[in-house]
Amino acid sequence: VQLVESGGGLVQAGGSLRLSCAASGNTYTITAMGWYRQAPGKQRELVATITSGDRTTNYADSVKGRFTISRDNSKNMMYLQMNSLKPEDTAVYYCNDRRLVITTDGPNEYAYWGQGTQVTVSS
């Protein structure tokens, strides 16, 4: 299982960035994917999630209307289009997925994380 983020960088306030996450290893077991972020001195927080089946999306209030999460299952990719960026969006952004694993105790869901990509928004 591997998740690899790309697309981070430095951008001025009001600008845009597109993050990508490449998933590998038994991707057919993925039930949902998402983006999280962690700013210095703060806890990791949810940014957006998208389910595998009906592609239901969920966004943090702070990014609604500015960020869009999407997936391309044919390429095992997930994206986060970030528009109207603000300095408070500065953080390390992490790709996450949840995978269903069948064990002797029954089905269990496990979470996996990428290494993160830095997004810095200057004022």
C-alpha cells in the first residue's frame, strides 16, 4: 500500500494549486479517500473526503466553495483543486485512504497515509 502526494508549493493569496495523490496496492479495497492538513503547532484536520461508491463528498467548512475533491479510479488518482487560497490554508497536506480488509475476525477498515506535501500561501 502506498500513497504519494504531489503538487504542493508556494502560491500567493488568491491563487490556486492542484494536489494529486497516487494510490497503489490493492486499490480495489479502498472504501473512501480524503485530504487532511496539519499546520505548525496545530492538530491534523480533515479537509475533504470522497467515497468510492457513490462519490459522496464532504468538506470542512473552512474550504467549502473554494476546494474541490475528485477521483479518477481508472488511474488510481485523487485530486484536490484549491482555489482562492488564503494564508491560513498553509499546511502540510496529507492523502488518506481507508481500505477494507477481511480478517478471521471479520471485515475491518484500515487507514493509510501519504508522506504529505507542503502548501504555503503568502499574503
